[in-house]
Amino acid sequence: MSRKKCISGPKTKNLKTVLRVPPRMRVALVLVFIRVATAQQPDAREIIRRSIAASEHNWRIARNYTFLQRTEERQIDSAGQVKSKQVKTHDVTLLEGSPYFRLTERDDHPLPPGEEKKEQDKLGQSEVR
């Protein structure tokens, strides 16, 4: 008696039966597709108008925004030890669309009155331009 081995892969169903979609579902999918395809897209002019409005709003807000920036600079010798340290604190504001840095402290101490006056004068000259 001879035995024949039948080598075949796993039985697969017909593709149509696997992806079978009921008719009502097909109609619903077609309606959803049509709705999405015909949705109102924003006009290019409307996109530009919104962009300009957002930009103007951001500039108005930025004029009222200030912050302090503290910069620490260290000089190090060949052994890796700190030889000197210089600390400066600036008040940063937006002036005519560009950041303006006004020195307010040096080495964590307020500026002397003479230097403070010079910084105020520089700010006044920048605003006049």
C-alpha cells in the first residue's frame, strides 16, 4: 500500500468572501466618502487673512512681553579651576520688532546710578530712531 502525501498550503477563502461588505454598509461608505470629498475647503485668501490677523495679534502681545536674561561667563585655568567669573543681567524687551537688551545688573549687583543713566539714555536713543 502506498501513501501519497499531499503537500499544500493552508486553505484560503476566496478574497470576495473575506472582504464581503453588506450592501447597506457600501452605501454608507460611499455617502461618507462623498461628504468628505465635497467638504468646503478654506479659500486661499481666507487662509492668508487668518495668518495676517494671527501675526498682528502676536506682535501686539510681544510689545508687552519682557524677560530677564542672566549670562554667566567663567574663565578657567589649565587645571580646570575658575579664574574669574562675570555675570550680567539684561532686561529684554521687544523694540520695533527686534529684541532690545538693557543691562540692569553686573555680578548680581545693581548698576551704579551713572551706568544706569547711560543705559536709560541708550534706550531713549533707540526708541527715537
